[in-house]
Amino acid sequence: MHCPTPLQKLTNLSKALGGEVEIYMKRDDLLPFGGNKLRKLEFLFHEALASGADTIITGSTFQCNHNLMALFLANIEGLNTELIMEYWSDHSYQFQNDRNKHLYEFGGASRIEQSIEPIKGPLGDMELTRQMKADLEVVGKKPYILARGGTSPLGNCGYVLCAEEIIKQAKAMDIDFDTLVCPSGTGGTQMGLLIGFDAAEYAIDILGINVFQNKQAQIKTLYGALDQTAHFLGIEGPDKDTIFCYEEYYGKAYAQPTDELKEAIELLARTEGIMMDPVYSGKTMAGLIGLIRTGEIKKGSKVVFIHTGGLNTSYDYASVLEIE
């Protein structure tokens, strides 16, 4: 899977933000296919192959790279793929012009469906998913339903191991991190990291920046992901009072750009030559910048930022970002 991914010091960004907080970036954007979902998919595909599946059914929002990575990985493993594209906020989104759609077509997805059904539970509980599964089974296929965004107790183990990877890199670089900032969406990345660092008894605050929903709803999502993953691993898990998420940088809705997002993308590109996507990593970087400026992240802190990838979605947002 090409791990470990680099742990890069962002000297120029740190200086631009006052020079009193050391910022490092975990470059999961450099994983194959361009993003962090691969850490989860590695575990889920192992289970799919072990079950004898010949077709993957999975789904996520238009702006998420999960479906694309699942498709490409399925191609490598010789599996067919059927995809569900979900509208998580804006039902007017133009799927026909979506960059991910064109990549799905290049990748040979055998079926692509759209859904505006509100998310009320696991992907496998959706009527559309059940129908797609039944359609495959009636012709003798053996489908495997792969969790939305790869977030499941098994998939979350990818970021439990990522915590161990960061600890090893930090030790080799003689760094003692006190804060980690990551996107908080379906919850798997943040809760996997929280469990991993807690299991290693590494004291660090894991700060999630909401990209999907308000704080009240997000806390419920994170509690569920934590409980399910800890139960799966057979451990008690960290206390829930160690779960932090911030809604201040979320904006009006999922995938809706904000002024803070635009500033964050521009600042990182012009100081470090690194691009962020406008849905996940960009809003998360806006959160990091905001927390430094407000003093929530204190002077003298050593922070690691998880870059989750997603650059290809930037092209769909060029007209609304209007960066000068």
C-alpha cells in the first residue's frame, strides 16, 4: 500500500501563522489513487476476497474519493464494481459534469446509481443497495457490500495502524506531538486514530474538524464509530471526553465553500506548494488555521495535520472558489 506516507514539516506555513506553532503534515494524499480511504479499503478488500465475492457494491457522496478508490482497487483484484452516488447536501449537483463520474466511466464501473435518500443508517440498509444486491444474486453473482466511505469497525483499523505509524515516525524525527488535526466526516479516520494513540498510551489531543454535519449530530456519529470499533477490537477504548470536534469551520452545508476554506487552500499552496481539496482537507486546514489564531491550539504546540487527499474534486469547484 506504499506506507508509511511522509511526515513533512511545514516550515513556511508555520512562519506565516506566527511561527509559534510547529506544523507537520501526514501526507496520506500521496497514497495510491490519491487519498486516505485506501487505509480502510485494504482491510475491507481482504474480507471481500476471503468471502469469495466477485462484485463490490459501495457508495458515498459525489465529492468523496471513496468510490473511485474502491473501483480502481477492485479492478486490480479482478472484481466488478457497482456504485451508488449519494447527495449529502445539494440535490442540484450536476452529476453529468462531475470529474469523478468521468473517472468511474474510464475505470469501467459496471453500474452507477444515484440516490437522494437521506442517510439514516448503514449503506447495506438502503433499499437501493438491497435491490442491487438482489439483482446480482439472481444472476449467480456474489456481491460484497462495502461500507460507506470505508467506515466500519474493520475499515477503521486502517487508522488505528496509522497512529502507530505516526508514533514511529515522530520518534525517529525526535518529535513529541501534542495535537493532531483531521477531518471529521463518517468518523472512521478520527476514531481509528483516537483508539490507536490511546492503545499506545501516547498523549495527544485528536481534534476533528466537522465537514459533514453540525456538532450535535457529529458527536453522535463519533460515539457510534468509537463504540463499534472498540467492541470489534475487544477493548474498552478511550473515554468519550477525549473526543473533540469543531463545527465553526463547517459552513452552511457539506461541500459548500467558505471564505476560510478559500484562504486555507491559497495559503498552503503559496507557502508549501501543496494543494488541498475544497470538501475535506481544505475545510480541515481552515480549522487548523482558525484554532491557531484563536489560541485554542496553544503557542509552543507541535501539531500533525492529516492530509486526506481528494485533489481531483478541486476542478469541480474552480468557479466557486474564485481564488485570486
